[in-house]
Amino acid sequence: MLDLSGKFVAQSGFADKPLHGLVRVSTNVHLPKPVAATTAFLCEGPGVPDGFGYYLALESKRHLLPWGKPGLATAVLPNSAGFVRDGDIIRCSSQTGTYRVLFRSQARHTTLLLTERCNHYCLMCSQPPRDADDDWIMDEVERLIPMLPISVPEIGLTGGEPTLHGERLIRLLEQLKRCLPRTGVHILSNGRRFSDIAFVQAYASVKHPDLMVGIPVYSDDPVRHNYVVQADHAFDETIAGILNLKRLKQRVEIRVVLHRQTIDRLPELAEFIGRNLLFVDKVALMGLEITGFTRGNLERLWVDPFEYKETLEQAVSILSAYRVPTAVYNHQLCVVTERVRPFCVKSISDWKNEYLPTCALCEARHQCGGFFSSSVKYRHSDHIRVMPSA
């Protein structure tokens, strides 16, 4: 697991040149002077160029920094930040001596948190909601987007609940369309705001060429769904939101997190989707991430994926029979049935993706999605085994 935030080991020269905000990291000694003046040069070898606004180096290479030169701001990153590369974008504060990596040029997934506020209190929430004014997060994202390279294939927008931003979320989607016209956008939302047809119309009016919203439906039983998300009327508003989105020809993915409170009715949910929501663009059946509220509710939630492998196969078979595009996320190939394996996707963000020592000998590792770091630490299937290559 990568540690994306931390404190500078040391810093110098920021009194005359304070830094509080976003800065792009570069190793390119030939940047135009106006660009270099606002860029942080990452010192990796001898020959540090002049003209950069800031200079960074890992603790093991701190001797490369141009210490003490008038007007130069320098900072030492801990060696745990050794993954930082050319093109990364970090938030730095010389006042607090802290940093956080917001964009990694080498990452498979780029996900932007828009808020920690939410109108759900899900039993297995990996990002527990906070009732606080955090509009500063959206301010930062709006500054970040013009800094991102146009080559980014997809951006995920998550929370909390992004739609709580209302009209501001619509403006953000317009900004993404304008600044990154070839970048796909995937929003994670509980879907309830889309029950407001006026909001859906505003959302659709953006006419983004590659936009999808992922919405959880945890049961065909409204009472069960509402219990999982800890919110009254959630099921009805979520289904209404999905219907409104599809009425206006917007792309929708249904997400189902599999745990003890949802697994026994998974085939019924698959049948419900096939009969009533056949027009959705995708269904993702997802394993638990053991962080946030999941850890506190683990005994109510945990079930070994190996124990429900036949149930999962049944649900996949039902959805496939209805020709609903289906994917299985966050599951290891050795704990699902052979029929389900072709549906498994390597979905875990690389900064929190790990494997067990056992997996080192597995010929199917390159095809397997592995584990969340939290699963390696707290709980995983008792049936992990070495598999031959497919």
C-alpha cells in the first residue's frame, strides 16, 4: 500500500517563497522558464537546473538539493514517497510541512474525492461520512483539473455523496468535458438525488461523451436495502433515480457489495434487475473493502467468498441470461467458480492493492485482482491457493 500523504523530513527557503496549494512535479530540465517557475523539480541525480520554483528530493537523496541558495525553496520527502514520478501533482503546505499526492502519472486509476458528506450511513462504508463544511475539497479539485494531462483515460469522482454539491457538480462535469474531452468520467453516487428530474435534466444537458454513474442497489427488498444504507426511503428514491437517468439516456452501473446482509438474496436481486432494470449498462458485484465502518461491523458483514461462490455463480448466470453486462470486482480467482472467473476484473486501485505470499507462486497471479491492503491486514478468505495459469 502506498502512503500518499505525510510530512516533509526537512524544508528550507519557504519563508520568502511560501507554498500552500498544488504543484506539479517534474524531472525535465528543459521546461520553459515560465512553466519551471511554478513547478517542483524532483532531484534524482547530479546537475540540478536553475529556474524552478521548488526543489524536492527523497530523504536518501537529500544531498542533491541546492541547500542554502538565496530564493530557493527546498523540501525533503520521506523515502516512503519513493513512488513520486515526473508529472505527479501534489498538495503541499510549507506552513504545516505536509504533503499529499493527488495525481500520479503512472497510476492505473485516478479517483478524486469531492466531499466527505453523505446522506447515507452504510454499514460497510469505506469513507465514513463527516457532517462538516468541506467545500474546500471541491475548490481544490476545480484547480486540479486544468493541471491534469489530457491523456488521462478515466477519472472517478467519489465521496461521501458527490451529488450533494448539486449545481456545482454539474459545473464540474462541464469543466471536465472542456479540459479533458477524451477522459471518461465515472461518478459513485447513492442515486437518490437523481430522483429529482430537474437535476437529472441538468446532468444530461452537459452531454459529456463518456460519463457513467455507479449506483448501489443492495437488495430487491426495500427494507433490506434501507437497513444496509441506514436511511429511510432510500430504495424508492434510488430506483426512481436510475429510472430517471435511463429515461434521459444516461449510462448507469448498478453496484452490489457482497456481504452477510446481502448475499442470501443475491439471486433474487439479479432476477429483480433482469426483470425491472434490464436497460442498465452494467452490474458490478463487489467484494468487501475492510476499512472504515466495515471494520467496526465486521462480524455482521464478513462471509468468506469461498462460502458463497455458488450463490455468486447463480447471480452471474441470471444476469448473463438477461444479457446484462456483468463484472465481478475485488475477488480472487481461487475463491470463485470456474464459470465466474471470466467475469472477474482487476479493479482495486494500485496504491492499495496487495497479494499474499502464497500468491507469489501462483501462475494466475497476473490475471487476478489480488486483495485490498486492508484485507491482507485484517481478514481474507481461508481458501487462497496456488492456481495453474489459465
